[in-house]
Amino acid sequence: MIFQRRYVAAVAILMIASAWLTGCGASATPTPVESIIATPDEAQAAISPQPTPDPFLDSGLPTPASSDVAVVGGVLVRDGYPGDTKLQLARVIRSEDGTPLIASAGDKTSPTTVTDEYGQFVFTDVPPDTYGLVLVTPLGSVLFRDDTGANLLFDVEAGEVLDIGEIHTDIAY
């Protein structure tokens, strides 16, 4: 119980510091509470670059290396530069009642990949768990949100090939 209180206090401090730092810079950097996924409307879609299909994903995602791990893939649709965008899978930590508390990601502990020139990405050898998709920027990592504004979380099962589809974002860095 003490851990949960300290944890909530630490998260609150991080959110306040992040909001303060965002206001200090000249560029608009998203805070963890902002929604970073935006499904373009028809007018925006007409002027936004659209991913070009790649035979790699069109033919299907690769098969997991073993029945103990999974493969997760999709396409990041981002204005400007879809390629070379670093993504991570953040493991979701839950409360005793199963409510998601936080998504934890790190360079040494999280599945990591980089998008190709078409924005396509594939995570291989993913252990079963609940994950969130994280965009890694030079200023920090941001958890993607779905169309409703909720954190984009998904369950990965052993032996599964999971295509999470197109993920839209307007973040340019």
C-alpha cells in the first residue's frame, strides 16, 4: 500500500515536471496526457503522405520463432518521415484488481524496433504480456492512444502473430 502511494506521488511529480518542461521550450512537445494519435479527416488525408504498400507486410507478418513468443506488427502513419522511427513495447503493470496502472518501457528491457521507409514495423520474440505501443523521441517516450483517447493497450499471447494495423500520429520531431 505504501508502494502504491509512493508510486502515485512519483507519477504525479513526473506529469507536473513534464508539463512544466513542455511550456519552457520553443517547440511543442507532447506530454504523457496528450492524445498523440489522430485519425486524419478526409481533407487531411488528401494532403498527407500515405504509406506505400510493402510486399513484406502484404505477404503477412513472420511466424514466431517458437511457441513461447509472439510477433507484433503494424504501420505507423506519420506526416513527413515514416521511416527510422523508433518504437518500443511498454509492459503494462496492473494493480491487484487488474486495473492498468502504468506502462513501463526501457532500452534494455523492452522489445524495440524501427519503422521501415513505409512506416511498417515488426517486433519479434515478444514474450506474452499486456503492452502499450511507445514512440521514442529525442525528448522522451510517449504512449500512443487509440481513437477514443484511451491508452493503446493490447494483450500478446504466446505463439500469436498480432497485426495491430495502422497507427496514426501527428508528432513530428
